[in-house]
Amino acid sequence: MQENWVSSLTKSVAISEYLVPLQQFGGNGVIHSVFDHSFNIKVKDQLINIAHFHEYVSSFGIDLPDQLFHEISPLIQLDNRVKLSEEALMIYSVIGIKKIAFTPKVIYPLNVYSLGIKKKQLIVLRELLDKKNLHTQIGLPLNEQAQLLFSKMCQQNKKWTQEEWQEVVNYFIGRGKGLTPSGDDILMAYQLLLSAVADPRGAELLATLGKTTLSTTDISLAYLKSAAKGYGNSLVYDLLSDIAHDQYEQLEQQVDRIMKIGHSSGKDLSFGMWLALQALEIAEK
């Protein structure tokens, strides 16, 4: 399944379904942040990641073919004005104006809630992640409080109080280095997977996140916001989509690709999924 997507992404503009329709955010914005292979624009309160990764589309991302991305590279500077429409992105700078047409384009369906995953289908993923010793690779120190909270998050059929969820959110959100702190990535993946199988703890965690003022980075907030509606990045989506269709042949390679995201983000995401899998009561085959 992924090979077909990668082939499409190298030739087309790929847009996360989460962003559709683009006009919902209004037209005018600015360049918010710039990186080696991507940049974020901010339109109203929404960050949109513009990149040329091809094998990876952010949950709030638009992936461009190499040629298109290189055409706009000289204009990519912080605070430059942009204008977004359904058909194109306009970038304004002191050296000129550039229009990038979104044609041809593909809409990437990244909503894991829509996959209809059954808990029993996750046995193979749980067994695989068990072997990865992820707790030794995450971007957070395993101090006493972290270990206590992780232990609670692993408990099967645990009935959480609002105070316990608040403690988890207060401790992990914003904790860790980088553009997406490790604590955020762990909670996001934990919530996403629980909600994907309609476990009520996913909704409970979401409710707590929704009524808490989250002190973290703008980029991490954008990921958490999209995850709340069921959207993950394309690597996580492809992994869970294959599982939903009982296609396990590429599972280990898919997990390895996820684990390579960023400095520790991919390992943090994988650990969050592992925590959720421990918490689920899954009957063995």
C-alpha cells in the first residue's frame, strides 16, 4: 500500500485530509518557522507544514514534489506573507512573488479513527513493540514519577479519575526537548491508538487535554489538535491501515521508519503506542 502512495507523492502535491477544505482557514498568513526540508505557515490559528519528504506527510501537512519546493526555497523566510487557496499557495518576499499550484494533487486520508481497527488485530504490533525496549530510547528520563504514571497508563481496564488524568497531562505536556516535546508525543500516540479502537480512556484523556491550557510549542499543539480529531502522520496511518486490513508483512519496516522520525519523536510515538497496547485487554490468537 505504501509503495503506491510514495509513487504518487513524488509526482503530486499531497494534502492531508485534515486540512481539506483549505479555505476553512482563510487566505492570508505568514511563514511561522523554517527547517531544512520543510516550513510551517500560520493561517489564522492553524499551522500548515509545507514539505518535500515524499515518504512522510504531517497530519497538518502539504507535501510538494522536489521541483516545486526548490522553486520557492529562495522566498522561504520567517514572517514573509503567504496567501492560501484551494488551488495554490502564494509567497510574497522582497525578491518577488511566487505561486505554487496544487496540481496534480492527492488527498492523503490520515484519519486512524476511520480505519475500524479491532483490538485483536493489534496483537502482532504489541509483540513487535515489546521487543524494541522503547523505554530505554525515549526522550524523557525515567524518574520515579514518570515510571509511576507509565505504570498506571499500562494497567488494563483501569478506571481513571479526573484528577489522575489531570496529573498525567500536567506532567507530560511540554516535558522534553525539541519542537515536539517527548511527553507530548507519548500522550498523543497513546490517545490516538486508544481512540482508534474506541477505548473510553482515549476520550477521557482528550477531554482533559481539551480543558487544560497546554504549555508547549506551537508545532506540538498543532499535532495534538489534529490528533484529537483522529489524524496522525502518514507513517502512523499507513502502519495502522495495514493492520486494519490484516496486512502484516511490512510491519517491522514500518515501525522502524516511524522510530527514525526526528531525534526522539518517532521513538516517543512508538512508546506511546506501546503503552496503549499494554492497557488494552487483547485476546491472544
